[in-house]
Amino acid sequence: MLRAPGPKMQIFILFACALIAMYAAKAQAHFSVTDKNITVTLHMDPDDDPIISQESALHFEIYDTANKFNAADCNCTVIVLEGSKQLLRASPEALDPAHSIYSFDQKFIFPEKGLYTIKINGAPRTSGAFQNFAASYDFRVDRTAGQPAATTASEDHAHEGRLPHYWDDVILGTGVLIVIGMYVFEWRKNRVAAAKVRK
């Protein structure tokens, strides 16, 4: 018979639940697509919930497991579609990695409520410098100007100097694995103790 978790184990379980909740909240706020070695994460200001008829900022964070990607050497294009209608086709602004976790920014105004497709594709200007990539996101815009206030510029600046988002995943995943390992260790210790009592 399994024993009820002790006080320490209960704390570990609560910690694991908190990590999972944090990960779920984060997953809702950012959108990631992986194309071979490259993962592109899209973040939108204001508040990952654009306001109709007001300017939004599309931030693209690019992580290359091969560590070859260079935003300054990328011939990149951002496309925004509403259904089959193309609303934007532009070269996004490349950002300095020393000052931002993001690789590119693109300004855009969503004209009305609806389902939009946001695409980014890129290829190196220097042949073979890194792999070609493409990412696509379907995103519904419903927020109007009368709804809660948008993210402020000061909150945008708070992103600077942070670890890239993929490190959030690594840290959260490591924490969950540690908690699971502790639970297994505690369970095995209880089994050994119970076996000794039976003897």
C-alpha cells in the first residue's frame, strides 16, 4: 500500500503544479513554430492581444540550434493575410541581439475583427550561412479600443536583458524533472522502509 505524501513531498507536488501553470500561461502568450534547426517565436504588443485599428508590434525571436542564424544577414519577409487577401508584405527591422531578445520587429495595424495569418520566411544573404526557414501563425483579433489598456513601452523595455524564451522552457522542464525525480526517490524510500517493517 502506498503511503500518503509527507509534508516535503506535498511541497514538491505544489511546486510542480506551479511550474506547469507557469508554462501553460507562457504557452498562451507566445507562439512558436519549428522548422528543422530554427524555432521562431512570435510575440505581439500590446499584451499579445492586438487592438483593432491601432498599431501593433510583431516581435519575432529566432533560435537556431545550429547557432548559425544572424538577423543582420537574413533576407527576411513578413506577410500578413486576412483569408486570401494580402495586407502586408515587408522586410522586418533587424534588431541588435545585444539590446533585445528579439531578432526582428514589424509594425502592423489590424483593420477589423477576424482571423489573420502571419508568416515569416527567411534565407541567408550569404549562401549557406544558415538554413532557410518559414513559419506561419493563425491568429484571431477581437480586441477593441474600449477593452483593457495595452502594454506600455516601459513593459517592452523590461524584456531587454532577459534570457530568450527557450531558456524559460529549459528551466521549467528541468524543474519538473527534478520534482519527478524527488517523488520517485521518496516513493522508493517508503517501499524500502515498508519492506523492512514487514520483515
